[in-house]
Amino acid sequence: MSQPSGRRRQLVLGGTAALVSAPLAAAQRRLTPSQMLGPFYPVTPPLHKDNDLTLVEGSKVRAAGQIADLSGRVLDLDGRPLAGLRVEIWQCDANGRYRHPRDRGGLEEDPNFQGFGHTITDADGRYRFRTIRPVPYPGRTPHIHAAVFQEAARPFVTQIYVAGEPLNLRDGLFMRVPEALRPLLLADFVAVDDPVAAFTAEFDFVLSPVLAGLFEAHTA
């Protein structure tokens, strides 16, 4: 799926307003709330953009932090899988530093953390990433940014939060989400006995076929 660079730089919000106008039966599934893009979407995504953020091309040393496998499905309101869609994630490393020139927090960058990855949903709408369990960023609770690209629609942008994280209740962006919808942005990071990953987490995106109420994303 081709994604023109201009389009990639103009990611916008979508989805939350569509919940209001969705038919009652469909709304019972509940659309995934959209969130702001934030300031650290990659200016130039790395050439080694794949779905494993814990290994940088040319290195055998894994990223610092707790390795986690994040997977799930992209569905429509009727539960039908959305195949062939590009899913992207990006987040700070275990030190709380983004791979982005605008992150000038003075924190040391982990050279072994890719910081950005993408994959394509399969026939069942499934996606999978290997990354790290998110850590706090100065002023923010642990979170993973995510975007889903649909043909003939603006990209859907949101953030994935850690279920049970106490800092969630002090996070301005998370607390702006209506309380009833906050669980839709949470993922349980469950400890597993695996030679590489310490945690697994699942997160499903439920998208409207027509993203209503689109607004330009503002950095935050």
C-alpha cells in the first residue's frame, strides 16, 4: 500500500465523533477513541522499518527495557477483519527518549531501539509487533503511539496505554477521554515465560468505515 510522504506528515484524528452518529447496534462494539498525534512522529522513518523495534539492522544487541510482544486485530464495527492495512507504532526507548530531533530532554538515547515500526494486517486483520513495555516519558504516562492507514480515508491515530498503570490517572491526554471509553485504550501487559519477550499484550482497533468528525491533529 503506497503512502505518499505528504500524507504521512499530515496525520489527523478520526473516529471518536463517529461514535455519536453510529447506529445503536453497531455502537455497542464501540469505536476505538482517537488521540492526538504528538510531536514525535518520525520525520524520516528509519530504513529498517519493520515490526521488531528491539533490533536495529546490523546489530545483534537487543534494546534495553522489558521486551514485549504486542498483537491484535483491526476490525470494523461489525467485527469484520480489515486486511491489508498498514499499522504503525512509535514510542520512546527505555530511557524515556524518542528517536526524534525535537526530543531535547537531555536523556541518553538507546542506540539499539528502533523507535518506530510498521506491519500489514493479514487476512484475519491481525498485526504483531515486538517492542518494549512502554515507560514514562517526562510529563506522560507510559504509552505507545499507533496509526492505521486505510485507503481513501485519513489515517486513524491513537495511543495505547498500560492497564493498571497508576500514572494513567495523572496523564492529561488519557484523562480527557470520557471515562466510559478509557478501557478501549488499555492493553494488559502479561508476564510470560519466553526466551526473548517478558510480556505479551493484545490491543484491537475498531474503526468506522467512514471516519467522521475529522480534525487536524495538534502536537501535545
